[in-house]
Amino acid sequence: MDTAVLNNLASQIESLPPDEQLWLLRRIARSLRQPATTSKGAWDQSLVAMSGDPDIQREIREIAEEFLATETDGLEG
């Protein structure tokens, strides 16, 4: 998109009252999340692939070791 168009759009948004700016942000965020929810199958497949990746498994083990002390500190979580 043209920079001038984007600048004009930004100026128009800035002229809106804060509650309307928030409404617009929520609507944009919802529309950006929509494709992510429709491709849940692809997301699930990615998770399955990652779970079998030796590098990811190693990283998970390292993270678990780092937090081992906090898991055994006796505090209820």
C-alpha cells in the first residue's frame, strides 16, 4: 500500500475518540486471528512435527532441568 495512503489512514485513526480507536483495534485483531483459527489442522500438524524434533526435545529437557529447583521448593503452585 502507498505510504501516503497509510499516513492518511493513520491520521484519520488518530482523530477518532479513544473508545472508537480501541473498537477498531479489536476488530483488526479479530480479523488477523481469523485465519489462524481456520488453519487449526496445520497448527496441529506443526505441533506434532515439533514434538518429534530432537532439537526441540533437547530444549524442553534443558528448560525442565532449569525449573527443577522451583518444582521441588515445596511451594504449592
